[in-house]
Amino acid sequence: MTLTRDVPLVPAQSALLFIDVQNFAAHRNGAEFDGLSDAEFDAKYGWFFEQMKTKVVPNMQRLQNAFRAADIEVMYTTIESLTKDGRDRSLDYKITGFNVPKGSWDGKVIDELAPDEDEIVLPKSSSSVFVSTHIDYLLRNLGVKQLVISGILTDQCAEGAIRDACDLGYLVTQVTDACMTYTQERHDNSICTIKGYCRQITTDQLIAELQGA
């Protein structure tokens, strides 16, 4: 028997994970962009937000709807400390200056992807959801063996989740047009770099696969 990553999803053993699509980093008023004038914001993040608005978030919404319709688990992770002052966050986040206080608006998933009341949202305080949450325990309890990744940033938290999930024994599918980072070059480089770890597929292809299943 030949082992391969190119395995279609089995709905009963699959889950969709949205990474960090939250007010902090995916909304103009998020704390990540505090202090920036409109001109500075547009110069640094205008392209990213245009991609998110016109392509990436719509693709995420389509995935969310398709997975819900197929009765497949939809999960979310957000950057959010377990404390108000962020004393529990990783050293890397402290150095970077990331602190999304417990219970804050910045820690909420954006309205366009609002979780249903019974969907799991995991606050994390490090780049990888597998390091600072108990997601591995939860996925195993749910019977998940195939994990679909969508989110931001492609070359940071999304890429980290893919590597860690693979090392822990999950088959990972990355939805390439439902991930994004700050430049096309960075996005493309990450997609190329991580392709040896996961199956890569577009939103259209994955939805067609689910409908065929």
C-alpha cells in the first residue's frame, strides 16, 4: 500500500480550522493597526485587506457554509490571552508586543465568519495552535484525522499549524485561496515551502469534493 497525502476528505473524520480571522488582525479597527493614519494603513496593509475583502473572506464563507451543510466540524482559533494583561502569552508574543486581552473585541472572530453557538473557538497565546491550546486532545476526541486549514497569516500561524498537525499524525489539506498574508510574494513563497507537508487545494475544488462525497 502506497502512503500519500492526496486523500479526499472523509466527512466523519474531518474538521475545518480557521486560523486567526479575528478583529485584531482582520478588521481595520483591530489593535494590530492602532496609531496608523489611513495613508499609512493603506500603504502597508491596503493590498492585504483588498484581497481579504474581495477573495479570501468570501472563500472562507463558502467553506464555512459547505462544511456546515456536510455536517463537518468547523473550528476557530484566535490570538487571545487567558489574562487581561497577557502575562500568560508566549515570550515571542511578549517581544512582538501582541496582547489581545481576555474577553476583548479584538479576540473575536470577524462578523463575516461568526461561529455558530456550538462551534469550538480556541484562544491561543502563541503562533501555533498546537502549542498553546489543547486542540490535539480535542481533535482526537472528535475522531478527526483529516484537518483542513484556512486563515491568516499564510506564512506564520497557518504554516505553523500545518507543520505541527503533520508531525502529530494528521492528514492536512491547505485551502490555498482561503489563506492570505501581507504580500503576494510572501503568500506564494509559503505555499511553495509548505507543499511537502500537506495536500493543497482551492476552495472550488474542495467544495466540489465535498458535494461529491
